[in-house]
Amino acid sequence: MPPFIEVPFTDLSMMAREVWPEVETAFTEALLQGRYIGGPAVAAFEEEFARYCDSSHAVGVANGTDALQLTLQALGVGEGDEVVIPSNTFIATAAAVVRAGASPVFVDVCADTLLITPEILAAAITPRTRAVMVVHLYGNMPDMDGLRAVAGQAGIHLIEDAAQAHGGEWADRRAGSFGVAGCFSFYPGKNLGAFGDAGAVVTSDPELADRIRSLANHGRSGGAAHYEHRYVGTNSRLDTLQAIALTAKLARNERWTEARIALAHRYRKRLAGSGVRLVESAPQARHVYHLMVIRVPDRDRIRTAMAERGVQTGVHYPVPCHVQPPLRRYATGALPVCEQAAGELLSLPLFPHLTRNQVDRVCEALEESLAAVPAPDGPVS
Ligand SMILES: *Cc1c(COP(=O)(O)O)cnc(C)c1O
């Protein structure tokens, strides 16, 4: 049977279509002026994005992974230092720590939210801990007040991996504004996505912003002298065309975010009472639903059954970081919540232009699949 797709997991083309007329005009102008790196389009986006994040500075970089790694380097976190991170995250969170020369300390998460808690952080801190990377997984926000208190008391840096949480909030404050820095990815599939790879760090510390900007631009001093270098840096700049696309998309991001939230609420309402376990969020959190994640036993068979019904799904993430072969050497033991969740997680289609009828269709396909696939401990017919 040829595979057919009735509901795709995501569709980025609809967002591109909305912004294209103004992006095309700005692209033409920038390209014909011959300015391709930096310049006013990048500065304008950085200013808008800092404001969007309730922060005062934004530094555009090449991608979200570099945003994390450059932040650690600019803070002087490296050799001999420990950085606490939840194990159920995209590998880039951990890779940034390792590439900065520090050691990731993987921790488990709360079973309901799949996020780190102040208690979990407090228990992981040792004399070598220099920072925690709080991951706003799926666009959801953990207890930022509690986490800040624990980090503050321990004298460690709180860095936000906000790659999935543009516009997310905790108690009416935006993701990225709680830590010493907030690191964002604009990978095309993220809530705010470029037309290629891009990222940014937001911070309210002007000196930190300045160091990150320099490190991302070959360690340049930033003055008129193009070949004077303060640091051995790298090349991780946000380019002009991506900044143009991002500015156009940022102007629509609140509307798109509200659409995601409304669709996620429809899913939640529809699935309440179905026996499907949902990922919870706290009342103080504005969950921006980068992903609509549920938990089902026998996930792989449910996934296949849904695909046969024309519904594409995803898994975020099937293998926790502490179990990934290149990171196993940092593991200190089992992390039962992360390990169990990894076998059950299923991401349902969710993007701003998904329709309510499509949400209903996904729920029907899920319910049919659950009925068709016997539960692992259930009777074998
Ligand atoms: C996407 C992502 C990153 C990495 O961002 P890139 O732009 O792909 O380098 C880091 N952390 C999390 C949680 C992500 O989802």
C-alpha cells in the first residue's frame, strides 16, 4: 500500500507563504546592495527579538547549538566544570556543554511535566557545578522562581535553553529573561524559524552580550580595526537574509503562537478521558506548544497504526542523552522518568495552519489505533 498523508506532522510552507511578499522585497534590496553579513537588518532583528523576550540585548548567531556553547564560553565555563542538564532533551544541549570543555551532569525530570524541578537541581549541585541549563522542553516552562532561587543560593549560572519556547512565559515573564542568558534556535521547524539555520542569545548583561558577539565573530574587538582580535573566537554570525525572514516572521509570531495554543487546547479537551496521558504544565506557565506530546504504551506500534491511517507523528526524543553512546561516559546512573518516557512519547501534528478538523482527524486515528493495538500487558486476541 503506498503511504498516504492526510495530516502531515508539520507544514512550514504556509508560514513562508504569509511572509513571502515582504521578504521578497527586502531580499531583493539587500542582495542588490551587496551586504550579506550583519548590517542594519541583523541589528533591527536583534532589537525586536530582545524586546519580544523581555530582555535588553540579543546577539544573533549561526544556530541554537552555538548560542548555548558561546554562552558557556563567554561565562568562562569549561574544563573541570560541571553543568547540570535534564537528560530528556535534544542532544545539542549536552553537546554544547561537552564542546565547551565542561562535563554535563544529567538529571531526571518531574514525571508530570517532564521538566527539571528546583528539588532535582538542588540535589545535583556539587562544589564543581558552575551552571544549570534549564530546558523549556516542548515550549513548556518549569518553576523559574524556584530554579532561580536554587541557582542563586548555590552561586551558579542559570542558562535557559529556550530553543523550543519563543514567547513562552512563567508568571507573565518571557522565556529567556530569567537566566543570565536565554539561548534560542531559529532552525526552520522551531516556533520562530528562519529559512535555514540561525540562533540568538538574549541577555540583560551588556558585557556578556559583548563577549558573545565578539566570540561569534572571530573574537574581534568590535572597533574599526577589522583584524584586531580579543579572543580566539569562531565564525557563528546571523546572516542578513535570515534576519530579514525572521523579522517578518516575528511580527506574526504572537498570532501563530495563539493558534498553536488553541489547537493544543482542542487536543487536550478532545483527549481528556480517553486514557491517554498528557504532559502537564503549571498554571503560571504559558506553554507555547512547540510540540503536542502525549504518552502511550507500545508507542512504536501506535505510531505505525496512525501512519497507516494517514497521520504523521514524531518522537521527541526516543533516546535520552545519558544513554546516547557518545555521552554515556557522563552518566552516573539510571534516570527512571526519562528512560520510561522515552519509550512512550508521541508528538502529534501541530503547526499554526493546522485546522480544527485535522486535529479531530488525528484524535480519531489515535483512538482507532489504541483500540487496534492491544496494550502491552493486555489480553492477546
Ligand atoms: C533545536 C534545539 C537546539 C539546537 O538548536 P540548533 O539551531 O538546531 O543548533 C538546542 N536545544 C534544544 C532543546 C533544541 O530543541
